Amino acid sequence: MSLKRIFEENPERRYIMFGGKGGLGKTTFSAATAYYLAQQGHKVLVFSVDPQASLSDIFERDIYGKGAVEIIPNLFAQEIDADQRIREYQEEIRQKIRDMYGMDEIPDEIESYIRAAAAEPAMEESAIFDQVVDIVVAGEYDYYIYDLVPLGHALYYLSMASVYDEWITKITALREEMREYEEMAARYARDKELQEDLILKELQYIKHRINTSSSILTDRERTAFFFVLVPEEMILIDTQKAAGLFAKYQVPLSGYIVNRVLPDSLMQQPNIPAYLRNRYEMQQKYLAEIKRLFGDQVLAYIPEFERDVTGLPMIERMAEVMFGNGA
């Protein structure tokens, strides 16, 4: 099996995720895959959920916080500005309070709470998650490619859907009970007319958005998740642990991509420096271990490039290597 065959034989998998520890090449692979799919005639959005996003660096375009930016025909890239999303979210809350309670101004004590909530440690991740839901629910693209944050945060991000869903389910149930009592009271006061329950309506809307997003993330038919690793001991250990944790959240694992592999031809060069020879020999040891552990789940071995992958010519070259047309 290869990356190219995975995409050819599973055209319904339209949600693509690359995960792994930081600095292993997830963003590069995300950009190159988006480029490849766009060249096949598909409308593709590659977006980063990493606050330290580097798609701008990869594409050599300032796209941070600018929404979906067209890089080439069919290829759009987006870096989510969490701070901007938090500000938008705060204003949405203010407006909903005005609408629900008929207020012209937000009381000072509520405004203080809204501002304080923005400083909560989880607010940045929540804002990013909410933006991702917006992107996915809109359904404007053929393929969505997630450049995930490093593994620890990625697990938090992937678990948020189930956490939110459980919380919303409990709150909605309580609200529905309250609604039943209000309806009972209205029967005794015949002249009282129940207004539309805006709070319950809002909770049901949030629940629908969360369910839509979480169902995609765990759908084996529509989602492909690829682990990125390099042939090093600690990376291999961390990847094994992470794979087990991702299985806990039922994220469909499609395979592994091994990056930064020193080519065999390197050993044929005269006067090769000792540190390169030692590194090559170390890699061979861990490449054998990777093959033993993951076997044909390894879909591609990507060689170490002589320079960073930035700019469209290098992205194109990476796409050719990943999908079997180049070296």
C-alpha cells in the first residue's frame, strides 16, 4: 500500500489529518498533500489548528487570521487566529444575552465575567475547536486537511467533542425539564403565552454542531489519520503511546509516514563525515524496528531534503516524493 493508493482507493475519505510530535514535518506533509489533491482537480482546504502555525512559512504567504486564502487554483490555506476568534465569540455571547433577555446594555458584572473567561487556559483551544466546527459544517470543499497541533494538544482537541457533547446533553436535559414545568404552569395561567425557548434552541444548535464535527473525526469511511515519525528511539516510543491513545478516541488510523530518512546512496560517497555515518547506522536500526512494529502500515519513507520545504517548487517536489512520482 502507498499514500497514492490510499487516496485512489478511498475517494470518500475527505477529511485528512497528519499528527505527531512537533517539528517532524506534519505541516509540510499537509501542504504537499493539499497541493497534490488540488492538482488532481479537487477543491482543497488545508488549515492549521496549531497556535504556532507555520503554513504561512511553508507557502511563503501571510495567511494568519485572514480566513481561507487561495494559494493556487483549487488550493486554499487557512491559519486560525485564536485571539480573533475569542473576540468574535465574546461579541456573539453579548449579542445572544441582549436577544434572550431584551437588554440594550450588558450589565457590568456579566461583562466582567465574559472578559475573564477569555483568559481561561482552555479558551484558546476552545476557540480553535469552534472555528474548526465552522469550517467543517460549512462544507465548501472537497477535501479538508488538518495540520494538527503536537500530540498532547491534539489528544485534547480530539477529546473536546465528546466532553462538550456530554456537557451539552446534561444542560439540555435540565433545560427541557424546566421547560416542562413552565408549560405546566402555563396551563393553569391560561392568559400566559410561552415565548420561544431561545436558550434551549441555542443548546440544541451547539449540540448539532459538535455532533457533526465529532462524527467526522471518528468516521472510518470519511476520515484518514496519518502518524508522522522519524527513525529515532524517543519518537518511536512516543508514537506507539500516541497511537494507543488515539485508538481510545476511535480516531481511524490509516497509516504511518517516516520522514527525514538518510538515503542509502549517502554511504557510497567518499570521505563521508563520521557523524553522518553514525546517524545513518542509527537510522537503519530504528527503520528495522519501525518495519517490525508497523509493517505495511508504513505508507511512505521520505528522504532528508537538502533544504527546508518552503515555497511552491519545494512543495511540488515533496508532493511528487510522497505520492510516488519523484525522488
